[in-house]
Amino acid sequence: MEALISILVIYFFIVLGFAAKKIFKNEIEEKSLILISIYFLQPILTFWGLTRTKINYDLILTPFVYFITVTVTLVCLMLISNSIFKNKKDRSIFISTGLIGNTGNLAIPLGIALFGMESVPFTSIINIANIFFIYTIGIYFLAREKYTFKQSIISMAKIPILWFAIFAIIFNYLNLSIIPEIDKALEMGAYSTIVLQLIIFGIYLAKVGFKINNFKLTFFTSIAKLLLLPAVGILISISFGLSPFIASILVISLATPLAVNNVNLAALYDCKPLDVTSIILFSTISFLVLFYFLLQAVHLIFGGL
């Protein structure tokens, strides 16, 4: 029950962003908020998160297990996509967006609510791994011939979060310390980022509307994201012997609904952005319904919570 209350508290800020956009409409300019978040606040959150604990084996293993999980699921989706979808763009959306979760906007605050501040280094590094996947494999399937692997790497290199992550890892490895005054400022920036990300997510949902454009695509992609991916994550976590604490964080992060970045990429490469927005809305609502059962499964398998 405490976990569910924590989720509802987090969704309060999403509802806040949703209501603000519905009430003020075009007076709310989400692009400005996104730029502030991506280029200024998210790097602070990343640096702060990756310096909460010393680099250890578990912190390095976590993104590796994430990649293995995503890769195994990717192969499964590729094998079954042709039998489910005839349209090539539908197959691309099913394969790529079904693996790109909301690890930044939702998983990090969710981790804090469920597992405490100790989860932040792990949710942060999972988010970095997810960003890498978005701008490589994700772009490949959505753009195909329009976007080369080299171009995706260049686009990824422009994201300051990745550079701050590298800086934080080096800073951490050298065992440098942060003076309390600066650490407090970083903490303020990190919490501000989390709240702003949730509000931005709510604003995007307000723009989506409640119409499902392609129910078949929406349903199967949401199933892949909310059920198949975390199920594979559970099996891979057990196989690699992750600690119950880290395995729980990983599975929860994998189970988050589709990320808003999917819409941006789909629009950029003309890959049915309206259908993708419908999937985001449906997966977000479905996440609320399924999350209780996910928590029960995680508790049963890994303990805690």
C-alpha cells in the first residue's frame, strides 16, 4: 500500500502538467521546459546521481544486464513482428518503441519513492544505457535508410547528459569529494529536474488526447513493453545473480511506459507519430493498472518492497 501511495504522489506532478497544458493551452511552451531540462537540469541530476555511491561491480553490471535484456527482447520482437504486422512502419514501431521506456521522467523518481535515495545511481546509469539504445538501435529501426549509424552516434554525442555521466564516473573513480555546499546545490537541482520531468510528461500527455489510432499496434507494443520486457529482465537478472535490491530496480525501470522521446523520433522520421502518441497514452494508463501486480511479482521473486 505504501508503494502505491508513493506512485500516486509521483503521478500528482504528471497530473499537474496535464492540467496546466489543458487550462493554459498554447501559453504553456513545453519546448522551453524541455530545453532547460535536457541541457541544464538533467546533467545535474546525472552527475548527482552517479556520485551517490562509489563505483563498484554492481554499478557496472547493471547497465550490462540492461543491454542483455533489451537485446534478447529485441530478437524476440524481430522474430514475431512479421507474423503480427504487415506494414513495415508498424513493425519498426513495434520493435523499437516497445523497448524504449521512460527511464528518465518516471523510473528515477519511482526508484526514489520505492527504494530510497540508494536507487539513484542505478536508475541514473540505466537511464544512460536507455539513451544509448534510443540513439542507436531505436533510430535505426525508425529511420532505416534515412539515418546512418554514424549520424546517430553524432546526434548522441550532442547530448550533455552523456558527457556529464562520463565526468561523474571519472570523478567517482578518482575518489574525489564534493563539498557540502555544492552537494546541497546539486541535490536541489536534481530534485528540481525530477519534478520538471514529471510535469513535462504530463504536458505531453495533454497533447496526445485520448484517441487510439491503431489499436492493434498500440495493444501489442504495450504488451511487449509492460509485460514481455520486464519478464525477460527478471530471467536475466536471476541468471546474472543480481542482488534482490538491484534486480528490483532494474525490473521496475524496464516496466515503465513508453518514453516521450518516441514521439520526437517518430515525427522526425515520419514514422506514424500519431500512432506512437496513442501507444504512449495507452501504455501509461495500463502501467497504472498493472503496476500493483508488478510490485507483487517483484516482491515474490526478489523480496523487499
